[in-house]
Amino acid sequence: MAVVNFSIPDDVKKAFDRAFKGQNRSAIVTALMRSAIQHAEAQVDQREVFAEIRRLAREIPPLSDDEIREAREELRK
């Protein structure tokens, strides 16, 4: 198991201590770090998906108003 030392603002430390009083701080920090990692990874995945959508949008020719109207009518059947 690794040991991590870092500095945080005093007000954050006090708020953390109040919010998690009597709980295993190492377990809480570990859970928060895991959550932050998942969030960061999801953001990367999301950027990649949006980049792929933009790439595909540039490759697909735009439809005319009539083509769009026809497609909508077909879907309504």
C-alpha cells in the first residue's frame, strides 16, 4: 500500500473532518480518489466519442429538407 502526502487548504481539512468525523479517513480518501479517477476517465471517453461524432458528421453528406421530411414520414408509419 502506498502513502500519499499532500497539502490542502485548512478550511477544506476542517470541513472534511466535520463531514467524516469518526470514519476511516484513509478509506474515504481512497473512495474519493477512485471516484475522481472514474470521472476523469469518463471525460476522456466522452471527448473521444464527441470527436468521433464530429468526424462522422463531416463525412456524411447533409440531407435535403425533402429527404428529412420523407424519413420522418416513414418513421411515423
